[in-house]
Amino acid sequence: MSWKMGWKKGNESIKAGNFKCIFSYTFKEQFQHLSNFLMMEYSGFDRTNYPVLSVKEGYSQWATTYEETVQEEMDIRLLSKINSISWSKLNHALDFACGTGRIGAWLKLQAIDKIDGVDFTIEMLSKAREKNVYAELIHRDVSDTGLKAESYDLSIQVLADEHLSELSPLYIEASRITRKGGYFVIVGYHPFFLMNGLITHFHKESGEPVGIESHVHLFSDHIKAANKSNLTLLEMEEGIIDEAWLIKKPKWEKYRNWPVSYALVWQKK
Ligand SMILES: C[S@@+](CC[C@H](N)C(=O)[O-])C[C@H]1O[C@@H](n2cnc3c(N)ncnc32)[C@H](O)[C@@H]1O
């Protein structure tokens, strides 16, 4: 459905300049449409001017070198700080946007019995298969996994939400497949860092830097999506560019103390 500028209260239409609202929306619906319309696009923040690839194309090209680039300080360090979850007591976990399987491997180390993974980039899934930590690997979109409802103790997504144009479909799917009392953990690239104009990117073999389509999601967007999905916030962590990070990437000194990643732990009501 397309949306046209203008307002309508009840059944009375109000002309706004040359625009006239032709749909019978309530004020609440009109407000929702307006906030979608005003959703922040990353392109307005970009300072890199790198060419940008679609998500599937980007990760199909990055798959072979992805693990050489990603810092454990970004995500594993935050996962290790979470104290609202007794990982070893969980039986069945789903790794959304599992990529090459870094997070599946970490979950296995936490002694979770059975881990499945979903991702829509075949080249990333092939790398994940080599790790031998997943019971099942599913080639699908995170918003539509086709998995049985309430079948997981834990669902988790790491470093992928900036690639989703909207958060709600992910939160709804995570809530659907997670059992009552189970957890949804999301770890991501901090919106502050993204809004500073540094898009998720990699370097081709030629050395050329390439961005991957990204979207800004504020923390209020997460909270709104979770509220609509029967999820309650248990815990939040933020990761900053600190000494441990700078030892590995000294060139990032200019970002010292900036928040670079976040982790949110939700519980299904
Ligand atoms: C930065 S990688 C993260 C991989 C892994 N979670 C990790 O932390 O190493 C992002 C992954 O998200 C996947 N992805 C992005 N959007 C997706 C979607 N809508 N459905 C399924 N997978 C998606 C990409 O294919 C890619 O493998």
C-alpha cells in the first residue's frame, strides 16, 4: 500500500497543500506510517564513499576472508559478560544469520547440546558447515525461517541487524520460535559508530574497500520491536574501543572510548 502526504481524522479528510489523504487511517496508523517514512537511512551519514554491495552479494564475496577481519572484542567479549543466562543449561539454540559459524562455535564451547543456524548467503553457510558445530543449517531469511514455533531455548543474532531494513520481522520471528521463558540475544554494530559514517565493509583481494548495505537502528527501535513481540529486556552491554582492541588495531586510536558494539538480552514472556 502506498502512503500519500496529508491527514485524515476519523472520516473527515483534511487538505494539506495540494495533498489530500485518501486512506481511512486513524491518527495512530498515520503516525506509524510517518515514522516509517522518516526512518533513518545510513546513506545520509556515510563518510567513506565506498561502493556498496547488496547484503547477499557482499557476504558471498567476503566469505573467504571474513574470519580474518572480525574482532572477538566486538561480540564474543560482550557474550562472555552476559550473566542472566546459564548457557550450559540450554538444550537447543538457533543462530540467526550464523554466517561462517563463529557464534555457533562459541555456543558449542558453552556446552549447549544442539545448535542450528540460518543464513541466506550460501558461501557463508558453506564455511559454517566446515565447523561441524551445527545440527542443521538452513538457507533462509532470518525473518522467515520456517522453523517450528516455541522450539528453541535460545535464539541469537550477532552482527547482522544493520543489514535488515526493519527490525520487527526479526524480533517477531525470534519470539515465535523461542519457548516461553527462553531468550533472544542480539549483538550488533553500535548505531553510534554507524551514524559516524563507517559502514560495515571489507577489502577485496585487490585492496579496494567495499561497503555492504546497512541501515541505522536506534535502541528505541529495538525496544519498540521487542514490545510488539512479547519480549522483556533482561540485560544490556556496550563494547567500547579500549586498550584490548587498540593492541590489535592501533590505527583505531582516533576512536578510543567510542562505543562500537552492543548486546541486548531479551526473555520471552
Ligand atoms: C557480519 S556476518 C555475521 C555472521 C555471524 N553471526 C558472526 O557473528 O560472525 C552477517 C551475516 O548475516 C547474514 N544475513 C544478513 N541479513 C540476513 C537475512 N535477512 N537473512 C539471513 N541472513 C542474513 C549474512 O548473509 C551474513 O552471513
